[in-house]
Amino acid sequence: MPSTMVIVLLRTTKTKEEGIMGELPRERSITLDFESQFRVTLTSSDFAAIMKAFLLLLPQFLEDFFQKVLVGFAEYELSLPQKSFSCTCCGNDRDFVWKTRHGKATVILTWFRWLTLQQLQVLCKRCGHKQYITRTLLGMEPRQRVPEATRRKLALMGALTSYRVSAKIGQMFGWAVDKMTIWQSVQRVGRQLEFLLDEKEEPRGEADGTGIGITGIAKRGKELKVLVQYKKGGGIRVAGLDIGPYNGSWQKLFRKNLAIFKKFTRPFLLVTDGDTAIFDGLKGKVKILTQRCLWHIPYQGKYVLWQDKVARKSADWLHVLAELMEICAIRSLVDCPETIRAMLESKRRRLDQVIEFCRQKSYSHTVSYLENARADMFTALENRLAGKTTSRVERVMRTVNMRVNVSKWSMEGALNVTKVRLAYYYNGFDA
Ligand SMILES: [Zn+2]
């Protein structure tokens, strides 16, 4: 049975950011009468059978629809004195005639399936140059097969779950997309994402590194480094991301942010659970206050005590742990310099006593760990900077690991999928 429908198409002026078409002087709109006729044979009227038949119909309908809309807009463009495109040869943007409305076939990927379109070609009346305008009208790059909107959807899907599951979900809803296309989309979108500090947000953040499971790369060999920044309204955003050697240089990640660090009116307070020597590269370039993550200290304390072979829950173990817990417990800030000074003195004295205790007992790992941490434990308190000195980057790391462990990854592949994933969870990326 033939169906007839009238579709009104409205198109508003594109801005420069949306690109491609450039600026148009006014709102554009065309109206198309769209008639389409399909013959469908069905053997059953049940739900699944109707859906299945529609999925076979859909691509034909979609192709017709795209073709018709594109021709409609091209006709409209040609009727305008000034076109939104210009001759790639002579720059003319006024005098064109049709070469063909059914030129060489080309394919583009929608989120239903690949479509084959007959390219539209115009002829420049000034220089005789022939050019295709299909992708110009679509807002796509020349020869680009996967539109940005499709690519972002595929990339997000591929970053949120495994490629196998992504492909399966697509298939369930009639999108026959293969794993390789999803993988490529993740890579391309990931590569384009850049994480930087935002000078309008808080001058505080955390840096953390974690070994990640990449097949073919030893677990402890490579590390994912993440810099997060606290947001004014609460929550965090990712301000830097890299995969590199374990305990290796953070320079690369911070170098990109150097100029932004300098824009903050107060020095940036960086919370980290690692050795702050990793930030030595920043010295002299920008003032950053480093603060050990106090949440990590008792936690890491258990590990170094174990290394020193101190029995769990023994008297010594309990003593060291209890002291560390108390030293690291910082109440929300007392706004009185004298009190702060007294607190600092008391905490440092207690810490020194714990270190001395461990030294006498020859708990060498614990001694060296605490001595190393000592200088950066009370930076926030000393500078009267209220707020959390506990790790929030921890959760970011768990978010990463959920995805990265599920498959085989090259280093760049792992970085790209992590970028898309974190951009979605923390930096407002969506598709
Ligand atoms: Zn020309």
C-alpha cells in the first residue's frame, strides 16, 4: 500500500563552530513533499515479524530520504545569488549550474546502517570546474565516510562497554556495525580529546598514578597518570591524562597545564599519594603546594608494616596504625593561626615519635616511607587551606580499570578508550 507523507524541513543558520557551511545570512528552510512507495511481503503479523520487516525497509527509506533532502537543499542553494559553498578552484560562490543529481555513489554511516548516496555535482560557470557538494551539504569533510555524530555515538558506546558487547547491542536494535568500526571510532575520538585545567574552577586537585592491566605489557610496567581538578560546585573534572613508565615523568602531563597553573590567583594545591619528587620538574616554573593524601597514609602504613614483617594486630602494629590515624585526622579548619600552629607542632611531634619508634624496632620500610611523606603531610593545614585532603581520584581510577581490564590493549588504544570514558563521566562529553 503506498504511503504519502509531507515532511517540513527546517534548518537554522549554522554557526562557524558547527563549521563547514560557513555563515549564512538568514534562516534557511525548505519544504519537501515526500512520497514514497514500498512493497513489503510479510508472513506473520506478530510484533517481531513487523519489526524485522521494518528493519529491511528502513535502509531503503533512509536512502531515499537523504537523497531527496540533499537534492532539495541543493536546488535551494542554486537559487540563491550567493552560495554557502564556493568553487575549490577559483573561489566563485555565485555562478553554478547542475552537473548531475545522480553522480558517483558514495557511502556514509548512519546509526542504522551504511547508506549509499548518489553524489550531487555542480559546475562552476566561471572556470568550468566540477565539484561534488554532497558532503558540503551534510557538513562533512571531503571523503569522510563516518559522520562526526555517528562516530561520537560509536566511540561512547565502545568506551562504556567492550567492543563485542557494543556490536551486540547495535545488532539487537538493527544496527549492523562491526567491532572494527567501533574500535576506530574510539581511537579517533579519543585522540582528539584533550584534558586541561580550567582556570575558572578551583586551584586544587589531585594527581595519582596506577598500574593498569594491558595485555602484552607487564602489569607494573606502565602507569596511568591522572590529574583531576576540583570544581567550584563540587565534584571533579579530569585535567590531565597519560600512560607512561611507572614512577616516570609527570612532566608531559603538567607541561600542557603550565600556563593555566599561572593564571590562578592562589597557588595550586595538589594532593597526591605518591612521592612528590615526581613534581620536581615544576620547580621554578610555577608554585604548586603539594599535599600528601592523608587518607592514604594509614592505608599505605599497613603495607609498609607488612613489608617490615610486623604481625597484623600485634601491639607494635596497633600502636603505629593508631598513631597514624590520629595524626592524619584533620578536622575541618580551625580559623585561628595559633591553634593551627599548636596542632601542627603536636602532629609533627607525634609523627617524629612514631618514626623514632619504628627506627628502634628496625622497621626500615615504615621509617623510610614516613620520612619521605613527612614534608608534604601538612601543607594544606599550614597554608590554612580548608577542604579535603583525601583522595577522590581513587574513584576515577576504578572507573578506568573496569573498562581497561576487559580486553587487549595497545598503550595508545588504552589511552584513547580511557580518554573517551573519563570525558563522559567527568568532563561532559556526550553523544
Ligand atoms: Zn571555479
